[in-house]
Amino acid sequence: MTIEKRHLLETLAGFGGVTVAVVGDLLADLYVNARPIGLSREAPVMVLEEEKQWISPGGAANAVTNCLSLSGKALCIGLVGDDRSGEMLLENLASRGAEGSGIVTVEDATTYTKMRVFAGDLHTVKQQVMRLDRRPADRLGAPVEKKVLDAIGRAARSADAWLVSDYDGDLFSEAVIARLDEVGSRSVMVVDSHRRLTRFQGITCATPNESEAALASGVEITDDESAFNAAMRIREATDCDWVFLTRGNKGMAIVGRDGTRAGLPIVGPSDIVDVAGAGDTVAAVVTLSLAQGADARTAALLAAYAASVVCMKTGAAAAAPEEIRAAIEEYPLPEIRPYAT
């Protein structure tokens, strides 16, 4: 095993000593398995009989589970409604070991929920036939906003790093973003934002995918050059140290304050099963790595190995340290290549 791989394994082993404050939009991913039992007499649709349902953490809650799965500690800050989805999500996070005193339950409000219905006969692979979203709005009134700001203040006393997971919900008011910019100026802060990345300033690292980067930069990403141009615009607009632009099976474009422009290919097979949740995994690994003082190269390489694990799983998933160790031992170390201008 090369020295570089040993260094990756040493950094991975240090994840257990890191406490990450995850601030973001908490989603409840509700799954329903059903079997078709006939056609409705009321409309030309199938009638499904529910077999089972379960809930999985989504959005920022998936970022929390990734930190925990990687052996880190997670302080969770976000909003849920006082409904069954919120109750189930809180129970799920608590069972995984998340510290949830920063989660605010908003009265008479809805939890951000995505319900996916899968149907199929017995002994067949079920296929998704419907997704139904419940998207809350305007939960962040003044009293709730104060609770969120207080939670950020409490977390600042013990967090080693911050992970902002913005799924375009109703958490990130101007006051919340300003407070995060303040604490981020004194600590490692990684931002994964779907639609308002450039509103965060002075952060350590941004981890957009191609569509998020195109929206934030105004650059249509069609090739390597446009990807790097988008990443450079985001770095300048946010005044961040690093941008890790994830590009699916095209790997990662890396741009740094120090002038770095480099490409990182994917690790392992290119026949990806599912990229859902991979962004949460990348953000969690980068946060846990940088919090230990690891350099950007190490953080990016570890994120690539972790992504190779979760992209072979179905649905929003997390990677365990032993899975990443196995990937590091199995797959050759990818070369981070400087991109020539």
C-alpha cells in the first residue's frame, strides 16, 4: 500500500474524534411498498394494497446520518413540523445517535416529506410508481428563527466544523445565513446548497454538483473548461477557499484560492447504480477531513472513495468506514491532474 493510501486511512481513522454541526433542511423520505390488486372503478388507475412503509432521513438529515455512519459526532440544527413524519424523523435520528437539541418542532406545521410509492407483485422487483411531496413554507417566524439562532450559538461552543445542507427549504433566512457566515469565519465550514450558494460568504469549501454550479455561476457546463470556469466564478462569488464541483461519472473539478485548478477522476467502476445522496456523502467526508487539518487533496481523494461506495447503493445512502477502507485497498489511487488553462 502506498504512503498516500496510508495517509488516507489515517485521516479516515480520525473521523471519530470530530464533532460536526449540521445545519439544514431536514427531509423525511417516506417509502411505501405495495402490490397491485386490480383496477379502480373510479378512474383508470391501479389499486394498490400497502404492504409496509418506513422512513429514512433525507436532505440535511441524510448529511447527519453520513457523519454518524463515518464515526463522527453530529449536532443537528433544523426544523420539523408537529406531524407524524416529523415524529418519525426525530426518532430515527435519535436512534442513530444524533444530538437533536437544535431541532425545532414548529407547531401547526408540516415536515418536509417526500413519499415514494413502489409497486410490484410478490417475488418481483418493485418499481417506483409515484412520488408525493409535502413542502412546508413560512415556518421561520421570529420566535422560531430565534430558536435556530440560539441553537447555532450553542453548537459553536463544541463543534469542530460546520456542514450547511441547503435543500432550498425555509430555514435559511438572511439572519441565519449571517450567523453562519460569522461562525464559519472562525471554523471549517462546508456548504452544500441547491439554489443559494453565493449567499454564503467566506466559507471553507463549497461542494455543488453540475446543475447547482451552473445555477450559482450562470455558466452552462458542457465540458471540462466550462466546469472549471463555473467553479472559479463560485469561488470568487463566495470568497471561499475551495470549490469541489462534483460531476457524476466525470469525477470532480477542484478550484482553490491558491490558484489550484485540478481534475479528479472517479474511483472504481463507472457503471453507477444511483447518485442519490452522494452529494451528502461528499460534503460529510470533506467536512470531517478538513476539520482534522487535512489538506484539500486528502479531503477530495477520501470523498472520491466514499462516493464510489454510495453510488453503488440504491437510494440516499451512507458509507461506513470499513466500506471506504475496502475501496481504498481495492481501487488504485486516482491521480489529481492539474488542468491546463
